Amino acid sequence: MGEPSGIGGELALMAWTQPKPAIPRYFIIDSVSRLRSISQRLEMNVPVVEIDDPRQVTEAFGHGLPVLDVGFDVDGVPGVPSPENANAVCASIELAVQYCLDGAAHAMTTNPIQKDTLYDAGFSYPGHTEYIAELSGGHFPVMMLASPMLRVVPIMVHQSLSSSIRDLSEATIIAKARIAETAMQNDFGFARPRMAIAGLNPHAGENGNLGTEETDIIEPAINSLLQDGYDVVGPIPPDALFMPRMRETYDVAICQYHDQALIPIKALDVDNAVNVTLGLPIVRTSPDHGTALSIAGTGTANPQSFIAALKLAEQMANSRNVRQAD
């Protein structure tokens, strides 16, 4: 359900109004009374159907938004997060992971959380991703942003630019590229995915004259991947990597730090961009935006990224099932 004071509940209700069967069948783990209140207050006219088992979704989805109650009283004042809701937020995540691990659900889509509020309540993980990775067996999670126009994987994620450069390593590039290739095969259906790896410095270092990270770290990582049979090119100058003709030459771009990956995809296709976690035994997607506290409760949120996250989750789950059947 994400942060109860954000736009997550509104998005889930809005998405249900889309034409069927263009949208996957889904249910939300949330407070039944909270969602009924949102639907009524914003005059959405979306029926809320309480379920107690994911197997009831098939029948319930045609009658309204299926909701499996999270089991906590949730006081979600729009725009005003409260640490008192932290237990409900975490329980929603835990239940979703368990349903996916048990096979009761094919995939999970997470609404955005308000991290600082969870931290105030004692939450010890950096965010959803690390928590889900721990719950699903302690796997090494890799972040991807995906849209019909572009797929990007940042090597260094939520840390400062200076620490990202300091911590960049050959081993991390290799590990994340390998996970990305496996996911591109299993979850996206590419038999032999083409990976392009970005340089870190302007002109990809200009042979060491504008920085040595390419020669010392990135090129050795690429050479190791090539020796292992991966279809990979680079390091490519970052200012050339996302030009239209260049984007046609690869299936996923491996970028060195957070903004190098996220700025181009948000500039190109923000409404259809989806946050995907690779390397897990379950499929997990998320809208590529935050809790939007400033517009929560107004009914003006755009559900497009949430809908895209649902659709991509279904596509990935189907691709994974086909791959496993083969």
C-alpha cells in the first residue's frame, strides 16, 4: 500500500477504472475502510471489495477493487505522514512478499513509501528494495528503470556522487551486469541481450586524460564480461549513450551512478518508467515516483506509472513462467 498519507491509495483506485482486460487483475493490501473513505471523498465511485484470500481476486475484480485488509487501523491524513502507520506499511510489504513466494500472487507492485517516517519508527533498511530482498531470502538486489523507450541499470544507487565514484569497483560492475543479463533473459525474453556500459568521465576519460576510472575499473570489468561470453560494449561516453541512434544498438544501458541512469529515462518517458528490482526470486515493480504528499487527497495524481508497473509486472511474470517451462 505504500505511505498511507501519499497518493498510493488513489492510484490503486484510479487504475481499477481502466478498461478491462487491458489492465492485469490485481489486489491491494491496505485498509479496507481507508480505501472506501478515499473513494467516497474523491467521488471516484470505485467499489471496494474485501477479500481474505488472493484466489478470490478473479471473481472480485469485475465487481470492484479487491482489498485484502492489512490488519491495522490506518490513519492516513493526506500529506501528513505518521510513524504510527509504520507497522501497517511494513506488514503490507511482508504479506505481498509471502504471497509471491507461496505462489498465491504472480508478482508484486509497491507503492512509494515515506522513508524518513519509517526510519523514525525504527525501520532499519534503506528502503523497499533491501527489505524485500531480505524477506525473499537475502538476495543481492539490482535496480533497473524500464520503459518502452529505454532500460537502465545504475551501478551505484542511493549515495552521494563523491562516494559513488569512490566506491565504484570492477567487481560491482561485473556482478550487476551479470544479474541484469539474467533478468533480461528470464523476465524480458531476450535470448542474448545487448548491454552497453557507460563511462564515468566526459569522453569516457579520453584515454586517461580526463579521469582514470575507465582504464582502471570499467574497461577491466568489460573485458572480464567479454571473456565470459556476454554481449557487451563500452565504455561509451555518457553524452553519446542515449542519442536515438545509439539506443537502437543495445537492450539495456549499464550506468555508473544514479543520475546518469535516471535523468535520461525520466526525460524520455517519465510517465511509462517503472522501477524494477532484479535478482530476486519474485517479480517486483514500482512506479517511478515518490509519495507526492503535496497533492495527496486532491484526486489529481497521475496513475500512468502505477499502471505501467502493474503491466510490466504481469509481463515479467509471464516471461519468467515461459522460461521456467522451457
